[in-house]
Amino acid sequence: MRPRIRMHGTTVLAILAFAVLPLRLGAQSAPQVARSADGVVVAAQPLAATAGARMLELGGNAADAAVAAAFAISVVEPSMNSIGGRNQILIRTPGGGVAGIDGTTSVPLGYDPATAPRAAYGYATVGVPGSVAGLMRLHEEYGSLPLTTIMAPAIDYAAHGFRLLPGEARRQAGSRDQVAESEGARRYYLKADGSPYLPGDRLVQSDMAATLRAIALGGGDAFYRGEIAGRIADDMAANGGFLTRDALAAYEAEDSRIVRGSYRGFEIVGSDIPASGAIAILALQIAEGFDPESMSGEAWASVIAQSLALAMMEYRRPSSDSSAVRVTSKSFARQLAEQVRVPAEAAMESDAKFRGAAASGSWSASAAGSRSAAAPSWYGDGGRAPVLPSEDGHTTHLSAADGNGMAIALTQTIGPGMGAKVATPGLGFLYAVTLGGYLGISEPGERARSGITPFMVLDDGEPFLVLGAAGGIRIISAVVQAVTRVVDDGLALPAALAAPRVHPDMGPDGLAGFSVEAGPEDGWSGTSVEEFREMGFEITPTPRQGAFGRIHGLQYDASTRTWVGAADPDWEGAAVAPRPAGPTGGRN
């Protein structure tokens, strides 16, 4: 048995425009790890993380920082998210409570999924945007700074421009042909000759800046009930969309349904449907019945992959059939864990009956790889079930914390790269894909279900991990493995995010094998890949580059009262701490 490798480690816009000017003119590079007792902001683009950290410097809290970073990231990472998209927000309050805000896009009333066109992009895929409503509610209920102050960095980036990072330029170029079909999107994301912007080019978004100024001054009403709403509705009506003025006016960010479980003595907390916190909790509680100390790293990874596959079968159930009480119960996890195949010598740490169910007899490649009657519930009944969302590497996640115990995990998306690939001329932002079958068939008024998983791990009520991810359905597997790397492997969060991951490949009938993050430096080695195959699994080695989700998270060290922020090393994000105050109270 190969030893497991362990690493240990412990309201005046003019005034604010001047205050944030260095963010725009300075370099976009920033460290991917930051430590501070005063909080940290971690986001997928350095300018967004810096915007959030500036709010902490101005005396704001984690909610202020998260809202600033979220508006900023919609400007500087438009291929991944937008104010025309959706978000899910998980909040840990200074008093120790946990709350959530559901800003998911919804299906307009009057939409008929039976007759509506099936499409991958375009106006017919646009639902009711929720991002602005979610951010407005976060600010109104938890923030402390004026909205004009909080939105000033995003407005500045849009009005004066920023230089495209290579990854963002590559993603925009990848959707060039589809973007060119939309008058608005073409105007905003292609040059006059129809070519895409290149890395290092300055992208100025004047119309986006005007839209953000209107929101900063008028709040959510400016977007959902004012002139912006009218322009959205008129554009949709002229181009075959289903989004109406009435649908916009009726939209509200709702309370998320908070779900809880436990993993090796830690409390784990997430958001239920339309988010996937319950699925992540189920996967962790299935894996909890196995002892990673008793098996090789590869064997443990196979347990994680199988636990994820079993949990993701629950994702396929219609929302009406998915009970959070059942999905997050320990007894249900133990029941499913009996289907996990591990090498015969691998012991379990639960009761003898559970131990015998999973480790009895000799474990063979044919048993593990076959679709036999031994594990019938792994493979659906062939009926009509919700599809798993696309595994394209989309979405963005940010995490923020302050020095007073507040922490925010916020995931924001427009679906696949560049979303619906349409923008209303004069408004400056892209819309999310919601309709058309991308996220399954949704009924009027329903909120689109996705793999979004803002997540927290608590230790005796105190924050321990605050995280979430981008990457389609691989969000769930990335979050689960970050937790196990820290809790089971003893890794500090930065090392946990650099460790290789696996992901179950789900076919129409269930598990079809799993992909492994392979590479010469940080991925599973060729020897490890062969060991996976010897266990009887169909293995797909996949290079890194963010293909297994991108986590931007925080770890709290209670002994030193210090936050450690870590950006996923496979992306261009950053962790930024507020600059310490000088002797006179100013920032150094």
C-alpha cells in the first residue's frame, strides 16, 4: 500500500472614484494566498478581490466586501457571470447564525416549456435575472456602507476600462461567432472589425457603467421596475424572448433553505434546492463511513468518486421528490454507502454491520466495473429525470470575511461561457441561460436548479472553512474534495486547493467511470492512474487548467484569530487582505 502524502499548515461617487483609482491603474496581479485578522476577500479576478478588500479598509464588513466584489467581478469577468445572471449567497453572521439568499434566475409566468424552443443560447433562453436582487438584499440586510460607496469600484472599472487577463480573453474569443449574432453583445465584446479582444487589451464598458450608476443611486427598483426594466422587456419582445416587465417587477430574492449535516465532528452547512448544498452534504456523509487512514490515496479517491456519484443520483430526482431531511440524514448516507466498493483490506470506522457490508470478500475489477444487480440504485430506471447541468467550466465564486466574525460565500453565474450570448443595446451586460433545456425543463415561476454550492464548515459554531466553486456540476465535487483534503489529509487550504481531484463521469444510467486530474506537477501521476484502473474503474486522465472546478475560499485559524484566503491555483484569481491602518488611522 502506498503511503498517503500529508502536508500540514496551519456617497459621493466622485470621492470614491478618487479612492479606488489606484485599483484600475495598478497591476492586476495579486497573491493567491493572503492572511489577516481583519478579514480577506478571495475572488476569481484580482480587481474584484481588491474592490472587496477596499470596503474592509473603509470600515465596511464582509457583506459590503462581498457586494463590492460581486458587482466588480460582473464587470471584469463577464464570460463567467453578470448582473443579468443568478447567485446564491451563504452568510455567517457575527453572532454565529447562518442565513442564505436565493437570487436564482426564474422562469417567467406565461412561459410554456412544451411549445418554447429548445436552444443553447439566444433571447429564448433568458429567464428573470436574480443577481441584482440577491446583492441588494445582502446589502440592505447585512451591509453597513452606502451602496454608492460599495459600487464605486465596479463603476470605475466599467467606465475607465481594465486590461483583459489571458483567460478571460480566451473565453470571450471562444464564443465569438455566437456573440456576433447579437447586436448588443457584438457591440460590447467584439472590436469594430468583428475580432475578439486580446489579452492585455483595455475593455471599456460605458453602457455597463451607466447601468451600474443607476443601480447605485436607485437600488433594485432601478433595475426591476424603472427604465432599465422597460428597455429589457422591449428588447426581449422584439427578439423572441419571454422576459416581460411584469416578470421583472414581480421578482424577489428569497430566503435560501439552509441544510446542515456533519463530517468527522465538524458541522457542514449549505443551501438546498435550487442550490446543491444537500448533495455535497450527502456525498461527505457517505464518505464519512470509511477510514482514509486504512487505504492508499488512490483507493480513498475512488471512495470519494463513488460517494459523489451516489449523491449526484439524488440530483437527478425531480425537485418535488428531493427531501432535504432525507438527503442529509446519516441513515440515508449509511444506506447508500453499502454500495461503495473499496479494496478488501480497507477497513471502515463505523459499526460492524456497516463494516461488513462494504469490505466483505475479495474485491475484484469485474465487480467494480460492471453494472450488475449488486448495486441497482446506482443506475437510473431509464425514466425522465432532470439532467445534470453542463460540465463546461463556467460560473464564478467569491468568499469574504471581516475581523468581526462575519463571512460570506457567494456564487454567481450566467451558465455556460458568455451565458445567453445576448445583451440589450444600451445596457451593457449579458443575460444568463435559464430556459431552453440547459438546466432541465422548468415550469413557470420555478427557479433553475444548478450545481451551485456555497458552503461552510463550522467547528463548535465557529467558522472553519468558507468556500464554494465554479465549474458546472463539478462545483459539488470540488467543494467536497476541498473539505476532505483539509479535514482528512490535514492540509492547509492553499495546499488542499492545489491537490489533484477526481470527478465521477455520469452516463445516462449512472456512474460510467471517473475523470482524474492528471499532470506532471500537481495532478495524479501516471502510476496513480494505473492504480485506479487496476481497481476496475474506467478512468479518463484530464489535464488541469481548472477542469475540476475552481475554489476561492477561506480558512479560519481560531487560535490566532486569523483568516487565510486562498484562490484556486488553476485560475487567475487572487486573495486580498485589507491594508493595515497606519498610526493616524489611514491605510499604509
